[in-house]
Amino acid sequence: MTRKQRRLYFVLLGMVALGGAAALVLTAMNDTLVYFYTPADLQTKHVSPDRRLRIGGLVEQGSIQHQGDVVHFVVTDLTATLPVVYRGVLPDLFREGQGVVTEGKLDGQGLFHASEVLAKHDENYMPKEVAEAIKKSGQWQEEGKKP
């Protein structure tokens, strides 16, 4: 094997190793990423039941039901709705008609089991798509104005 062939061999071997390392990193990142969806997104996309997700939208009016330390409510993006169940203490800003982001898993029956609930109060903390849908529907309230 000449020097040129040996150098080419090591360059190709290095590229294969680098490609393999990149594939491993991307696979590991994909397992730890938490994707964000709106309720309407979940109607059009297939999501694995054991995958961690973030769901964003508004807490639907009249949907909050407390049963001991378990809370049932519905998240809407004004196009679609998603029932959510959460066990734990809710944030102070959590209320009907308010923006919310929940993190958890979707079961096979379409119920979202939240492990974390974050209350959002304006478009700076809300996904652009959800804020635009709320504004289009006429239900957007400017910061500082009472409903």
C-alpha cells in the first residue's frame, strides 16, 4: 500500500467514524427532545403514546374539574381540543381562558397525562401559532386588561 492509498484509507475511515458518531448523537438527541404541538397538530400527526410532548393552547371555559389532587381540563387552540389530566399543584396564573403549556404523554384514547403545567399570560410566552389563532378568533386580551 502506497502512502497515498494509506492516507485515503485513513481519511475514509475517519469520515465513516465521524458519520457514525453524528448518527449516535442525533439518535440520542431525538430521544430526549420534547416536541411542541397544538391540539390541532395532534389531529393531523401520528404521535407515539410513550413519547413526551408539550401541548399548548388555552384552557377551555368551563372545563376545569377538581377531584382531590387530580385536575381534569381541556386545552384548545380554538380549532381543536384535547382533554388533559394532571396530578399536582397548579400554577397561580392557571385559569379558564388563560394560555397554558403542558408537558406529558398522550395515551391511546386521546387523553393527555400532564406531568407539568405552565401558565402563560401573553404572546411572548405562547407559541406563535396559538397566539395568532386566539387573535383571529377575537378572544385575545391585551396585557393589563381584565376580561
